[in-house]
Amino acid sequence: MNRTVFSVAACSTMLLMSMNGVDAKTAPPQKNAAQQETPPGTEKLPVPETTQQAQANGDSVAAIVNDTVITDYDLRQRVALYTATSGARVTPDSTTQIKRQVLRQLETERLELLEAQKNDVTVSSSDVDKAIANILKDNNLTPDQLNTMLSRNGVHMSTLRSQFASQIAWSKTVQQQYGDRIDVGAAAVDAEMQRLAESKNKTHLYVAEIFQSVDNPEDDAKVKKSMDDLEVQLRSGVPFAAVARQFSQNPTAASGGDLGLVVEGQLPKELNSEVLQMRPGMVSNPVKSAGGYYILYLRQRQEAENSKVEDTPALKVDQHPSQMPLARILLPVGPKPSKDLLDKVMSFAGSMRTHIDNCQQIPEMVKQVKGVVYMNLGTMRVADLSPEIQSALAQTQSGETTLPFQSSAGVELIVRCDAKAAPKTTAFQMPSRDDVEEQLFEQRLGVLSRQYLRDLRRNAEIQLPGESLFSRHHHDDTDSDATQ
């Protein structure tokens, strides 16, 4: 099987309205070498600066990694990118937490980038273009809308492209080093198929993870604090996949932390015990296991193969009823707005739409945006609504928000307040041989990738402002991989 693994850890499916604390009108500083135009066909990887180069360019230093500089501009841009694409609410306290988390991730990415450059790995512009195209497709956005959203939050497009390029370069590096060494033969697939068949009477779980490693016992408290902060963000409504893509240190970050199918007893004892207590849609507390801390998310639960699983009446929802509870969000622009104004407001409304998960959160959301009007319409007969609203609602299901549309009052979003169906529990079905082979390959590559990165961290020299240079040479070799 021919595989090319691109671990693209960037935007979530939550491209969001402008956030507090980010000045969209602030022009980015003059491009440095990492941001210059690149020859057609090749994506220029970020060029790490030395301390002397940073000082010459007038950049202050956020961290030094193996004699290369992560500048404060790099950090500000990535914090702005995360808040703009994750839906995280920005407060003074959360900004401090996010900066700490982002800086740790930038340190990791810098080690990965230096290793990719050491191995002469290159990334094509088409690789990055494909990654961005996937974002646009997932969010029903145009390139101009994406540019507008980033610009509104003060994020330069080069920041997004550089993150994609760095992540793709690391995936290619791991693939180059280990891909040919992994042989998932027929015997291994047969053994796994047999194990799954023998476990058909056990619970099967579709699980996602966020993992952060503890490479040195002295770092335990810091990593635990980082994971606690991530849990707070998750419980405030930030999508799990967005946090996993940005901060998880396992290769599963590329797919929003998705581990795929896990059989009861397959995970280490502490993780297995935690996930068996969870219902679909639940997020765990940080759990310490071999190598570091995990936060788990249970996507779906499958009972034994012959279990009779039926929907309860509460799960049966009429997707197109004659009456439904509705909420209205209005962005007034006047009856005859200019094309430029209308385009900007429609783009903004589209961003806001992706951030709406339920009607209860809307009043607090609109308080943060001056001029936006919220109305609880109560239960309405669909036939009594305007043709524009009826047309927009016809494309929705329970709990969803319409696409933005123009009315005589301005740009509107209509939110259905009928409850979404809860995640279903289903009976187990055997996966295909191809699915099993792919999962075995990903598991083995993931183990090698974690070991590779762990070694890079242990030999790294990282200095923060005001600290003396220290080497992260770790001697705790007891960590192993939780998903082996």
C-alpha cells in the first residue's frame, strides 16, 4: 500500500469572528527571510533566525532553540492564529495560558523543522495549497473569505502557510526515516483481524486523544498545568479537534486526535478505565499514563456485535417540522449597503455561524460584538416566516444555523433551537482488511515518530528570556507509547 502521510496540524473547522485583544488594523512588520516570496512549485520553509539576525531585524526574542530564535512576532502571530481559528474566548488569563501553550508548541515545531532541514526535506507549494483547500472545503469558504478572516485578526497568510509547511516537513521527515522500515504484512493483518473477531463481544470505542509528553520528571507539573488549561478551553466549547490539531504531540494531531477504533482493554489500564466510564461526546480530565498526559474524547461507542441497540424516542427528531423554536441574529447594514461592506459583513456572519453550537450561548456571544442584534423568536410556524427565512431553513437540520442571507434589515442568521440528536450507540461491525492494515501502519509510525521527537527534545538546548541556557537531556527512559 502506497502511503504519504502529511501531519497537517493547523486550522479547525471553527474559523471565527474577530477576537478581543487582537488588533486587526495593525500592519505586520516588514517580512523577514522566512516570509519572502518563494519560487513557484516550492514552499519556502520558515528560516530560523540566529540571535544576531533577530537583533539586526529589530525582533525581540521569545525563546532560543538550538541557537535559533523564536521571535515575539512569531509568538504573537501564532496566538492570533489559534484564537482566530479555534473559537477560544480571549481574556487576560486565557491569553497568558494560550501564549504558554503556543510557545511550547513552537519550540517543538522548531526542533522538527531543524531536523527536516538537516535531512534536506522540502515541501511543495501544492502540498500547502492542498491543505488550505481542505480548510476551505470543510468550512464552505472562498480564498478571499479566508484571507479576510485572517487579516481581521491581524494574522499574516505567511503564518498559516509556514505552519502547514513545517508540519508537512516533519511528517515527510518521519516518513523518510521510518516509512520503509514498517512492514505491515498479511500475517500481522490476519492476527489483528482474528483479535477483533475474538473481541466481538467486547465494547468497541472510537476515541480521540490529546497527548503531551513528560520527557523529564521535572516537567511533570508544567505539562499537567498545560493540559489542565486545555481542558478548560475544551469545556468552554472549543472543538476537540481544533485543540488536538494545535497542541497534541502525537501524529494523530493531523486528524484532530482521532485514534480510530479501540477495543476494550487495548489502551493502558488507566486510559481504558477512564474511557469505559464515558458516554459519546464526553471529554475526560487529563490522565497520566506512560510518557505523559492524555485527554480523551469518546466519539462513538459500539456494543457487542449481536447487541440490540435501538434509538430511544428522545433521539428521534423531525428534521423539517411545521413549527420550530428559533433565534435570530441580525447584523444591520441598511437597505442599500455598498458591495464592499456587504461582502465583509457576509463573511463575518459566516465566521460567526461556525461558532454557534446551541441557542443558549448566543446572548453571551453577541455581547462581544458591537451592533449585532439577538432576538429569541420562540416557536414559529414555518409557513408564517418570510420566503428568505423559509428558504434558508430548508437547508438545515435540528440544532443548526442557516447560512447568512440578506434581508431588508441587514444580514441575518436564523438558529434552530430544537435539540440536536445525541450521539448514538451502535453494534460492532468488523472493519475491512484495508482499514486494519492502515491503522496498524499508523500505529507503528506513530510510535517511531514519538520516539524520534522525544530524542530530539532530550538533546535540545532551549533558553527563555531571563533564563540561563539549559539542556533538556532527560534520563527517564521508562516511558513507552500508550497506543501500541
